[in-house]
Amino acid sequence: RAVAAPLAPASPRRADQAAVDAAARALRSRAPTMIAMARANLRAEPVALANRIAAATGATVTAETFNARFTRGRGRFPIQRTPYPIDDALAHFARSRHVVVVGAQDPIGFFEYPGRPGRLRPESAELIVLAKPEEDGIDALTRLADRIGAPEIAPPSPPARPMPAKGAITS
């Protein structure tokens, strides 16, 4: 018996150029725009690209509430999560006129509460799917950043480490 060689993982599909163009139009409008990210798009490179786009356009970058993995820490770009409580989540998206999703779904609440909408984005907010979960979010974000001319930005400087306390231990 021979053991077959492992198959190479399939490359993700490329996101549609029309999606990149739609996201660029929304971001250029300067209307309040939320970039909602999830899954593998929460690693260092896509988060840096999203922050680069946000810095150039005034957009806000957010992540789905629950994700398997985030790349965070000193010298990384911060990303805020969508709040879990429904009222806080609705307030989080309230000003948005466009919601650009990257590997994420249309933002919805965790339950349909009586008197509360299930969809977190306002009804008037346009949903733009930049990259579906099975598509290459890094490529889509790179093309979007290039399309809008977003300049490179440095990650935030880590704060100075606190100095250890000196002197005798007291109560």
C-alpha cells in the first residue's frame, strides 16, 4: 500500500471587481461607513489593510462579536467588536449609511427581540459584500486600498512599559 501525497489546500476565490468598485464608491462618498470583518480577515494583514482604508476615508472597522481568532497585541492595529447586547449593537451601527462586509455576514442580532429589529444595520444603510467568507479578503482589501489611493500607515506605537515600583513593600 502507498499513502497518497496530501492535497494542497484550495486557494480562495477572488472577490468580484464590481464589489471593490461599489465599496470604493461608498467610501469616497464620505458617508458614515462601517467595515465589518470576520474569520481569517481578523489576522494582522487584513486588519492593517482595513485600518489603512479607514484612515483614508473616515470609516470605522469592526469585527463580528464572536470569532475563533484575532491577531492582537502590542504594535497591532486595534479592532473593536460588535457589542453583544442588542441595544448596544444597534447603537454601534446606528450612524452607518454603508456597511462593507469582509468575510462576514449581514450584521444581525443574536435573537429577534420583540420590538427590536433583527438586522443591526439601519434599514437605510447599503450592504456591500466586498468579500464573501469563501473569497480572498486580503486580495479584495488590497485592491480596495489601491483603488481609493489609501496611503500606507504605521501601526500604533506601543505605549511605554511601566517602570517597576521601587522601595519597600507596604500595605
